[in-house]
Amino acid sequence: MRELLSSAADELARAGCPSPRVDAEWLLAQVLGVTRTDLHANGDKALEPREERRFRELVARRARREPLAYVLGEWGFRRLTLQVDPRVLVPRPETEALVERCLELISELAEPRVLDVGVGSGAIALALADEHPGAFVVATDNSEGALAVAAENRMRAGLDERVELVEGELFAGQQGPFDLIVSNPPYVEADELDGLEPEVARYEPRAALVSTGVTEAIIGDARGRLAPGGALALETADGRSGAVAELLGRLGYEEVSIGQDLAGRERIVDGRAPR
Ligand SMILES: C[S@@+](CC[C@H](N)C(=O)[O-])C[C@H]1O[C@@H](n2cnc3c(N)ncnc32)[C@H](O)[C@@H]1O
């Protein structure tokens, strides 16, 4: 096992993967059905030929810079393990910070009604329903593939009763009123996409990444769907949060604030409709 791991880590390093050793450990742990910690306790173990073949297949996929999350087929987000594949964006740590902020914004409500625009894998919608036991979440997406993944994750999380998935553009006809509207919209500029790491540029869905004015469209139309005092919370591109906050202020949102991701970058903007 030790030798296999170190030759896999070398292969991934040559391919330019930023965390080759850890990635190799994740892949081997999945093949063996154990945790990464267990691997360290069993370094001398020999693998079955079938296990070794499977491991080499997964390493080869990762060496082509396929995101680790797609190769594993699942990814942790907040308290949930979500199924992920190329139909959905890989849920990010900054979005976990957005969920944290949303939970603060609805903390005083026993049964908040929430709308998540662009549900993807279900990350935000499912984490909010999971961590606020009284929340009811409607979540939209215009991608049939993404909604299929979100539905699978909703079932696995046991949240069928409190998360409704709706196919359609933006608000998909949902009028509210909602106590919280949240979105992690596509916000990469089209000409920046090719400059991003291969995992993102080559594998993640373009419609989930490239900005087509979704942020502005949501801001423009959210107010009429918010209850008095209801909150709008958005993830933004690095460097865009100031402009988004200013726009919210101009549109009459109150208590506008900018929040940071785990790396200290300003990536979350929220505000409340007047009470
Ligand atoms: C950046 S991903 C976010 C996915 C998930 N909420 C997350 O945070 O991991 C954006 C999602 O919005 C969806 N989307 C993009 N444009 C849309 C539109 N005009 N109407 C509805 N959904 C849209 C994409 O299909 C994608 O699933």
C-alpha cells in the first residue's frame, strides 16, 4: 500500500495536481472502503489485484485533472455528504460560509420560508433545511441534470418533506413571500474561464460558472418576493462584493453587509428588505 500510494502521489504531482499525496490517499481509502486515517494504520497491507486495478483507474482520472470530487463521486458539505458528478458544480468551502451567514439571518424565525436560486447539487438548500429544522426551502435550477442530482441528494438526506425542487429560469415563477432568498449564481467572466485550473475550466458545467447577468437579475427581482424584513444573501466573485453591496443599498435594502470566506476574502453580500 505504501509503495502504491507514493507512486500514485508522484504521478499526480507530475500531472500538476496541487495536493497529490492527499488525493492519492482519498482515492485509495475509497477503493478499500476505509477512512484516510485507517490507511496510516495499515501501510504494510497488500492490495487485492482487483483493488489495485480500481485504484489505478481512479488515479488516472485524477491525473487528467478531473476534480477529486467527481472521481470520488461524493463530497462533504457542512454536515452532509453530497453525490456530485459533472452535471453540478462541486460545492465549495466559501458556500459553506454563505450557509453559515444564512442561518444567522433566519435564526430568529421558527419556520422560515427560503428560496435558493440555482440549486446545483442541492448544497445550500439541503444544508439550510438540515441545520434549521423549521425551514422550508424552495430551490430552482434551469438545468434538468442538476435537479436530478439535487433530488438524489435530497432523498439521501431525508429532506423530501422540506425541500421542494422546481425547474425553470431564475425564480421559476415562485412569488413568495420568502424570509430569505439565497443564491450562489454563476459569476466567472467568460474570458477568465480558460485561465482557471483545468479541474474547473475543463470539467465543471459552464452554465454553473459563467456569468450571464444572473446576479443582477436576482437582485433586480428579489425585492418583490421578500417578506418585510426578509433577507437576500449572495455569493459573489472575489473583488465584486463592494459593487454588489452598493447595488443593494441603491435598491433600498437595509443592514447591507459584506462577509468573508474562510480565506478572509470578501465573498458574501446580504441585506434586508425594509420591515
Ligand atoms: C454556481 S452554481 C451553484 C450551485 C449550488 N447552489 C452550489 O452553491 O454549489 C449555479 C447554478 O445555477 C444554475 N443556473 C445558472 N443560470 C440559471 C438561471 N438563469 N436560472 C436558474 N438556474 C440557473 C446552474 O445550472 C447551476 O446549477
